[in-house]
Amino acid sequence: MNTRTIRTLAAAFSLTAALAISGCSGEAEPPLVVKGAFMPQPVSDKMAGAFMVIGNPTEEPDKLIGATSPLSDDLQIHETKDQKMQQVQSMDVPADGELRLERGGNHIMFMGLKSTPKVGDKVAVELRFEKAGSVKVELDVKERTYNAQAPTSTAGHGH
């Protein structure tokens, strides 16, 4: 082999390695997509709910396993079954599907608020997932009577 061939092969191997490391894509699609995140303005500093749609455009199911926020040291995942609310350790986010957290249904509960946010404020939340890791979300604080018309689907969309 001559020097030119060796240089060409070295450049080809370097490019191949770089593409393998970067995932062969200019833009990585986020593993999970959160839409319509909001919190109705709390009545007091005792508790508040968080609602959103978490879409999973991947072929791997995931689980919501926790949440943290500067607004409260006690965030709980709640499911509603037979009109009864109960705390659970996790919620499934199906492959190529979505987890809907909505009024009257499953949601995230903030217990013992450090302050009472007002309409127009933003509340930072970090959602923790079994596979996707942490996803930061901002909740829009809405009127107490606000009830979002959630997007029909978030699965398969990278925005």
C-alpha cells in the first residue's frame, strides 16, 4: 500500500467511527416528548396537581418513576381507578404510545408547596424515567378551572 491509500483508509475509518459515535444522525430525536404541561393555580400551599401528555415515539416502553421540583419536596405519582386516587411507584409509558396525566385521571401531585404559584407563572419539574432518564418540563400555571384539550397524539413526533 502506498501512503495515499493508507491516508484514505485512515480517513475512512475515522469518519466511520465518528458516525458510529454520533448515531449517524445530525439531530437525535428526544426519547420522550412532553406536551400540554400545566398546573391549575393552587387554592392553597397544601397541594397542587400537574397534568400533561408524555409521548413515547420509540419502540421501547418506559416508566415514569418519579418527579422533583423546587416548589415541593414531596411529589407523588397518583393514579385514579374507580374514582379513587392512590399513590403508585410508577406509571407505564407504552412504546409508540403515550401516558396521559389529566384532570380526573392519573396525575402528579405536589404536596406541601413552598409557595403558591399564580396564573402566568412557570413551575419547573424534572420527570424521572426508568430508561429515558430525566426530562425537564415547565408547567404553565393556569386558571383553577382550566382543562386542557390535550393533543390527540404525541407518539411518533419529534417536537
